[in-house]
Amino acid sequence: MPVRSGVFSSILCLNVFHVPCDGDAIAAEFSRTLVPGYGRLFVSSLVRSGGWSDTYMAALHRMGELAAPVTRDELCAKVAGRWGVVESATVEGNMCFLVVRHAG
């Protein structure tokens, strides 16, 4: 992104990590552009929940409509990586809501 590093105190990322994309590159840009030690990333994304809807998510993945379905913990690791601290991770149905603070 054509944005200076460490300038955003918050970033809202809705429904991106469950679509076919380079999630690692996106997370790296969030890390780069958030204020170190303070900035927060707010994320929503589909995750596996152990319910019948996981079957539909797997089918959508096979059709190329969704990225490979992940668990809440896998999403946390993908989004926060080595740079973030997960402050909260709530799952409602198959939707996960994360708040990640830049660790600085």
C-alpha cells in the first residue's frame, strides 16, 4: 500500500481472510501500517465450527469460492503471526471476530 509505516491506530478488515487471497501478505501490511505497540486490527472471517455448515464451506472451497476453511486458532495465528497479540477471539456460528493489538 502507498502508506507510510506505523500510521494507523485502527484497521477494520471485514470478510477478507476467508476469500482466496494472499492472507499472509495482507496481514504483513496490517502489521506494517499499524502503530507499533498501540494499533489494533479488527477482523471478521468465516471459520470452521464443527457444525454442519463446515460441509458447505468445504464445498465452496472446492469450487474456488472460499479459501481453505480454518479453525479459530488457525485464523488467530494467520492474522496475528509474530507481530500481534490477540486480545479477543469470539466465534458466533461460523463467523469469528478478532481484535489484534500490534505488539510493537
